[in-house]
Amino acid sequence: MTHGSVEKNIPDILRGAGMRPTRQRVALAELLFAKGDRHLTAERLHEEAVGENVPVSLATVYNTLHQFTQAGLLREVAVEGAKTYFDTNTSNHYHFFCEQDGGILMDIQTDELFVQGLPEPPDGMAVSRVDVLVRLVEK
Amino acid sequence: MTHGSVEKNIPDILRGAGMRPTRQRVALAELLFAKGDRHLTAERLHEEAVGENVPVSLATVYNTLHQFTQAGLLREVAVEGAKTYFDTNTSNHYHFFCEQDGGILMDIQTDELFVQGLPEPPDGMAVSRVDVLVRLVEK
DNA sequence: ATTTGTGCAAATCGTTTGCATCTGA
DNA sequence: TCAGATGCAAACGATTTGCACAAAT
């Protein structure tokens, strides 16, 4: 992970996904992928970008997050009405969620938890993904 | 389930939950619980009510759905940004979801599927509920 | 030069709220 | 009577869109 010839720089990753490596996209990708796994809303990423002197509009943050998701660099996590979380960990895993502080998401790796006995999907349908959300409350 | 002295009529159920059995609440409860397990959005229930000559405002539908949920008569299901589904099946179970036709939810009973190896929640936290959503796509 | 991305502000969607009016116990 | 419920319309928050301008190849 920390060495190896497969490593690509951000502009190359973006080009590889068919996107032009514009200032904003590169800056957002750096914010997203530089610090390990993250769970962010569009709004929070926007604040973070502005805070780091990367002036970018909220609309562009939304566009970019969706483009990254389409390119397989991010994953969307549905938690509850309104706000959408984007997860930089695109591997197969599940989540803890607590309402605390406006909603915090944490990863659960699949080697800890797994789903057993997935029933046959209805005719003509195939499973695209299984989401597991473990909701937490303060004790 | 179909006989027995425990059976209550809707006004009694509402009174039992500390709600006045008003026209609108009784009518909505009838729409919700008369036809077996259902997965509805507020908007769809509102359309249905208006279609059945039960003139009720959308605001009242929202109020009522939330009150029913608080009373344990309904369960909320989070699927994706924006719209919330209300499930008349409040027992422990999971869901299939397909985007088709604006989003369809189907029950999966827990005797078919279960989650294994639930990890220890973080300190001071307790599990309140485990949601499993099996996302489907057309083959 | 051409194509694609960006920013702004306005538009949209689902949902909630304030408040005057009605209604059930 | 009168606390509680309803309806309307306006307010709301998150997200999307239309379009003039700017930047990348």
C-alpha cells in the first residue's frame, strides 16, 4: 500500500476514470483520499475545502462526488432521510451509525460480521449489494 | 391472528396509544393496516387517502405517520436520500429494495436471513437495531 | 479552438412548522 | 369547554439544474 509501481498520482487516476484533472477535482481527491478511510457529506467536504483555501462551489462538490462514485472511487451510504454520506472505502464492508453529533459512521469489516442465508431474489432480479447498518444509541 | 379476544378495533388501538381517534387518524390507520404488510411513503399514502375520498392534508399524513411510528405501530425504513418509507410490519425483519418504479421494498423474514458476528459496539454505545437492505437490479 | 468543467443563483423535492380554525371527549 | 388535531401556506435543508464564464486539451 505504501510502495509499489501500481501507485498512481491523482491526476492519473482521474484521467484513468475519463475525467480531466482540474484544480477542483484534484484538490477534492486529495482531501478525500489523503487521510485513510473517511465518511463525508458533501457539505462537510465543501467546508473542509474552503477551510483549506480550496475555493470550490458546493455544486461542484456534488458533481465531483457523484463522478467519483460512478468511477468507483467512492461509495454512497444511505442512512436516513436527507443527507448522503460518501465513503472512501469501496471494499465490501458494513457500518455502525450513531445519531450523536449529527450522525457518525464507522466501518465494520466483513471479517467481523457477515450475512448468512441470503434468500433468492425475486424473478428477473439480481443482488447488486447488501447493506448492513448497525444503529447505535448511547447507553 | 384472525380471531381471539386480544383483537382491538382501530379507535381502541389509537386510544391505547394515547391518541384521539379522529376521522383522519382512523381513516389512515384503516388504509395502512387493512391490507397486510405494506411499505408506503407519506406521499403515496396521501394520494391513496385522497383517492378514497378521505380528504386529509399531507401535513397531517406526516404527523400521523410519525405518531404511529412513536406508538410502535409502524417502523421507518431508510433507503436512500430524501424519501422515507413506513413499514406496517414492525417485527424484526429485513428488506429487498429495487429502484424499479421509483423504489419498491419487500420483506425478508429473519428466519431466511440473519446476521452473524455482530461486533462489540464502541464504548458507551449499545446496538439499537440492525438494518439489512439487499439491493436488487434487473437482470 | 473546442470541449469540458465551474460557479452562481434559482429551482426542486421531500419534509416540517406556524398559526388560525375546527373537533372530540 | 378547551386541550388537542387539522389544514394551509410558508419555511426548510439537502440536492440539482440552467446558463454564462473559465480552463484544459
